[in-house]
Amino acid sequence: MSVIEFKKLSSKLLKVSKIETLSGCGTKRTQQTKGWY
């Protein structure tokens, strides 16, 4: 895995975690992360 791919992946996960924090559905984290790929 290249550095650019890793940065894209980490930024995507960061956005998902921010959305989860705002919506307050952190319990569905595993289900949501699977759906994003």
C-alpha cells in the first residue's frame, strides 16, 4: 500500500468518524465502515 492510498483511507475513516460523532451512532461503526468500501 502506498502512502497516498493510506492517506486517502485514513481521511475517509476520519470523515466517517466525524459524521458518526455528529449523528451519535457510534455503535454502528463496524456496519458503516463496511458499507463505505
